[in-house]
Amino acid sequence: MRAFPRLLAALALAAVTTTVQAQAYPSKPIRLVVTFPPGGPADIIGRTLASKMGSILGQQVIVENKGGAGGVIGVENVAKSPPDGYSLVLGSAGATAVAPTITKLPYDVEKDLVPLTQVVSVPEVVVAIPKLGVKTLPELIAYAKANPGKVTYSTAGNGSMGHLTAELIQRETGMKLTHVPYKGSAPALNDLVAGVVNLSFDLAPTYVPQVKAGKVNALAVTTSARTPVLPDVPTVVESGVAGYQSFGWFAFVAPAGTPAEVIEKVNAITNTYIASPEGKARLAEFGMGPRGGTPQELGAFMASELARWRPIAEPVAALLE
């Protein structure tokens, strides 16, 4: 009987120790997978938030760039990781809400992933090499219709938002373009500047320096309003395509089963930073808009994007089979 109090004390100590350990997240570095190569918008926002999260959480947040397949490879890597809070991914619109309508994925967005928070929205831009001889979207439409299939365009990959944006513009205007997919925005831009392709449909921040340097011509932005980083470039609607709108976005997601504590912490840090003057200023440098919100709101948004893009994506899927 004398041992019983000691047993109770030991059990109580074990319970306290377990609770402290459970509350100690993170107790080691966190891996943040960015689904595109270095240099693009995803890499910029990923590294910015990794630095901020690391300083707040007291642990290093290590960015791993895993590009390919329009962001699918990076999301797959995290979807198949242990759901312990130490593997997160900055997923793109394409890899988490559009690609499921284009091809069979190695993960199930609804079953294998849990939404944490939406981070940013990003305007897209249509750009052309000067050699093509077009400086506006109407000029491109006229040229492409006169030369069906001969105008090539690069994107960050099959199923990326740039790919779907291009498909939507073709449907709305009657153009016939030829798609050349890459493993991210940076290589797509490099081959555009080199003249390997005629056009790019992609996220605007990657292309701003080249536009300002006169190496490529920005024909139109795809958002409903002009972007401050390219204020002189008209929207697709202003260029004569009524009702058109498209934009990219990035969100934090994690493997299904990730602890609620992790979800709450990442969500709170992200929302606080992107709503702060520092965060807004940093995002504005690259023409990105803060989004934020709850995990539930992100889940609903991803579902709505899937429904919205399905009519555009399904014909693409048929061509890729």
C-alpha cells in the first residue's frame, strides 16, 4: 500500500511531462515545401513567411523547393509525410484546386490534406517577346487567329493557373495557341526571354523586372483591376474580353491528421503577419494581395475554385490523356 502513493505521483508526473511535451511544438526545425523553383512568387512569399514563423516559433523553418507538374510534386511530398506538424507546404491554386480536374493525382486533396490558411492572391499577366510584333491583347488575338497553333506560350506547368488562364482566354476569344509547360515560373520566363517561346501566361511578380527592362511586352493582366506593380498594363476586360477574371493564389496546407495546435499556430501567425503594415508592404512590393481567413474558409474556397475551373480543365484533361 505504501507504494501506491508513489505510483500515483509517478503517473501524475508522467501526465504533466506528456502535457508539456505536447505543448512544446515546435521542438525541432519545421520543413516548408515550396512547390516551385527558387525565384518565383511562391518562393518569395514562402521564404518571407518561413523567416517570420521561425522567429515567432523559436525554431528554424527550412524552405525546400520541390518544383514540377504545376506544383503537384511538392504537394505530394508533404501529403505523404507524417502528420506531426513538421512538414507543411505552400500549395498553389493549380496543385490543390485545379489539377484534380486535369489529371489523376498521387494524392486526394480532400482526404490527404488539411487546409491551414490562405496566404495571398497574385495577379497573372500575359507577356510576349518583342519579336512577335504585338503590344496589346487585341493585336495578339488578331495575329493568333491568322496563325492558328503557331504561337507558343510557356507556363509553370500542366494544371498551373497560367495554363488554365490561357485555356480560358482561348475559349473566350477563339485563339488557338500551343502550350509549352515548364517546371516553374523561373524556367518559363528564361525561355521566353531567350525567344524559345512567343508568350507566357503566368503570375505577374516574376515578369515585372523583365517588363520594366523592355525585354518582354506585357499585354494584359488577368485580374478585375489593374495591378500596382504594372499600372500601365490594361486588364483583359479593358482589352475587350468581357467578364474575364483569373488570379493565382497560395495557401498553407498540411498532411491530414496534423494536430489542431499546429493548424491554429500557423493560421494565427500567417493571418497576423499578412494583415500587419510590415506584411502588407512586403506583399505589395510584388503585387500580391493578403488573403487570410480560417481553415474552414480556405477549404470552402478550394472547393469553389475546383467547381469554377472544372469546365475549363476537363477538355484539357482529355488532351493530356
